[in-house]
Amino acid sequence: MKTQTTIRVEETNYRKAKEILGQRGMSYSQGIGVFNSMVVINKGLAF
């Protein structure tokens, strides 16, 4: 099951991230999903 959420991010970073992810065939939403999965797998941030 998926959950819908709203986040606030800096507009410049959002646009840059969306462009970079798009170049890799991913939507911004998919990128956030990957980030969330990595937090769970690593039990925290990977850096």
C-alpha cells in the first residue's frame, strides 16, 4: 500500500533533482521512494 504525503523543499533543489532524476528515467516521486527505502535498509542515512 502507498501513502500520499506533502513535503516542502527548496524550489531550486527540487527543480535540479527533478531534472537529474528525469535524465535517469525516474520521476521525483520515485526518487523519494528510493531515498526512503535506503533509509530503511541502512537504518539511517548512508552518509
